[in-house]
Amino acid sequence: MADVICVDGTVLGIEPVPVVDRDGRTYEVTLRLTRGGMAFGAVGERCGFFLAALHGRLAHCRDEESPAWPDPDDRFPESSVEGGLRSWAADEGQDPEVLDRLERYLPRDRELFAFRYRDPDDLAATGELRCAIHTQKTWVAGPADEGSSRGHWRLARRAVVDAWGDAGVGARAVLTSGQLLTLLDALLEEFAAVGARYDPEEDGALMRRPAG
């Protein structure tokens, strides 16, 4: 089970539940949530492939130089909305600059993922699991001999993971991009253990590998 430490000190556990086809073979996963070792909720959306793709995007983003975010722990990929639009533009042969024109129509608060019960054959639950990128601002005062008015804002980006249990209780964890990547590493290992393994192809695309 993959887990993270919440801001209140409790441990949020995330365990994959295999989704099988008519022949009993795993082809996707849903997620079961625990908090402090106790059942907390479940996320019914089949999300293994999406999280595997996010893992690749996050790892690539951390390896790229960024003048705006020199610390790799502040680097995160685009939200799922932006990523989807870029894929659409590439598939349709659209000029990438079309995304700049669409910027004003996109929500300002964008999530990396948001999972819940969606389809009739998903794991029935009322829980949710969401991850959004927040920018934290901390005022750093200048040296005392330069006057109290001197200083600057220090910016940091963090992934805020919110989980909601079936009883309507919430839990939150705040992660650097490195910590989020570690969580995704652990989840992909858990996915493979239950038969849902995703490997990158030469062109960067993902292919699900059958169990065995």
C-alpha cells in the first residue's frame, strides 16, 4: 500500500483494487483509501493508466531546467485540462499557440487529477481523491540594517492532495514534486503487483502489459 503523511499527522493509505475482464484478467484499477490504518473511503474511477502517464510527465518535468522554478521540488507538469488540450492540438494538427488563446477560458485552479465514482461498473463509493498545485508565498525580510521594508516574496509550488471518505470526512497532504513522484512510484509498483502494469513505449506512449 502506498501512503503519505497528512497535515494532521495521520497516514493516508492508497491501495489498488484490480478491475478484471470477463476472463478474470486485470485490466485497470480503482483505489481503496485508509486513514490511520482504518477504512476511509474508495475511489471508483479506473485510474491506473492516467496515474502512470502522470508519473512520466512529472519525472520529465523535474528533469527539465526551469528559470521560473530552479528547485526541482517546485516543478510540476501541466494540469489534466492543459495536457488534454495539448494532446488535442497535436492530434488535430493545430498551432500550439491556440492554447494561449484558450487560456482565458480555462479554470484558474487546475487539478493534476480528480477521481471518484463515475460509472455503473466502478467500485461503488462516495469518496474522492484530488490533487491540485498551489503556489505558497512566504515573505523573507531583508537584513535588519537595511530597514524593515526591504525583503522579497519566496515562492514555492506544492501538490495538495485532498481525500474525502465515505462519511464526508476529509484529509489533506502537502507534497513537493519529489514526494509526489515517490508516491506515484509506490502506486505503480502496487498496480503491477495486482496485474496492472504500464510500461513506456519508445515514443513515450504507455502500453499496459498483461499480467504474467
